[in-house]
Amino acid sequence: MSDRVGMPTVGGLRSGMVDYGVGVIASMAYSVSQQFLGTGLLGGLIGAAIAGSVIKGTRGTAVSTILGFQSGLGASIGGGMLGGGSDTSSRGSI
């Protein structure tokens, strides 16, 4: 395990920044698709597929897997199967 921890290198920093950039691009693709398709299980499925297809290779596979897990978890906890929870836009505030 100690061979995995060490001083930061320029290559390691570059790799970390590339990974961060890939995550930002994937999250933007997912967010845009969610705006059009909703946040339910079906919207999450299509959004994860779009985000995973934007990012190629094993990173794209990881993005799709993580977003699928997140969408399934959100739908099972409080959302609906086909979109969101309750609509609070018509409720007044005090």
C-alpha cells in the first residue's frame, strides 16, 4: 500500500486535472439531458447513456455506472419512477 502514496509529480497532477475535466464534461452532459428528460428513472437512464457516450473508454463506462446508481438510488428514495417528487411550485411561502 505504501507504494501507492508518495510525493506529487507533474504527471500525477496532470492526470488528476484531466480526470477532473472529464468529470466536469460528463456532469454537464448529464445535467443538460436531465433538464429536457426529467429526473426520474427513465430520464436518469437516458442521461447516463448520453453522458457515458460523450466520454469514451473506461471512463465513460464508469460515468454511466455511477450515474445509473445515483439515478436508481434517487428514484427509490424519494423520486418517482418517471419523474420527480411532489410539485412545490404552487405552494405559497410565509
